[in-house]
Amino acid sequence: MAAATLHDGVLGVCAKAPPLVPEKKVREGIVDAIKDYEGDDLAKKLKVFHSEATDTLFYGWAKAWISKEFDDWSCEKELQDIRCPVHLIFGQADDYGYQLSMKVLINNLSAPLELQVLENIRHMPHHQARKETIESVCRLIKRVNKFN
């Protein structure tokens, strides 16, 4: 969302599997993620990236998304204010769904947009389709260089 207000400071946006709509499928996926975090090895996997802040970050994200207060949350106004090139990468088999979020993005972004939906890829294309994700980011960098 920094790109919506920091027009001179953000040159491009690459969003990988961004859930933007608090729909049922997203929330069910988050409830499942909480179960994995508390009972499986998800916490251990995330601690590699987030260290001591893992619990705070995870529960801050999860509890917000499944809360009643989040029912009407929307970032459509902020999306309309983004001006720099945007590249979106979704996994077609995303556990959290992607179609409603993709629709919100397409309907609200006026910035130059490239969209990539990877078949048989779930929620983490940067782990499950590294080559395609790196190639996508490289395309965004080239677009940013042309745009600026």
C-alpha cells in the first residue's frame, strides 16, 4: 500500500498471491494456517524468516483477517491511487483463493499492470515456481526502467 501514497518513492510493485478480500475461502485458509502454526511445523518454517517476531507477525495477520471487524475491509481506494507499474503473480491452486482479489485489483488499478497466473501452483509461487517468479520480477524491473 506504500505505492498508493509514496508516488516518488515506489518505482514498481510485485505482489505475489496478495489476498485482498476477506472472503470465506481466505478466512477458512487462515483458520487452517492457525492450526498448522499451532500443531504442525509452520511456526518453525516462518521463524527462519521472522525470528523472534514470528508469533506477533503471524497472529497479528491471522487474527485481523478472521475478525468480525475485518468483514467490510477494503483497499480499493488505495489501489486507485497507485501509479507505478504493478506485476501480480497468483497460483491457480492457491489455498486462499485468488479470483476475487484478482478482480478487485484489475477493477481498481489504473497503473500499468501485468498479471501472471501459474497453473498447479498454490499460495507461495516464489517457493513453488521460483524460475517463473524470478522471470516475472525481471520483467517488472525492465518495465520500471522504461516507465521511469
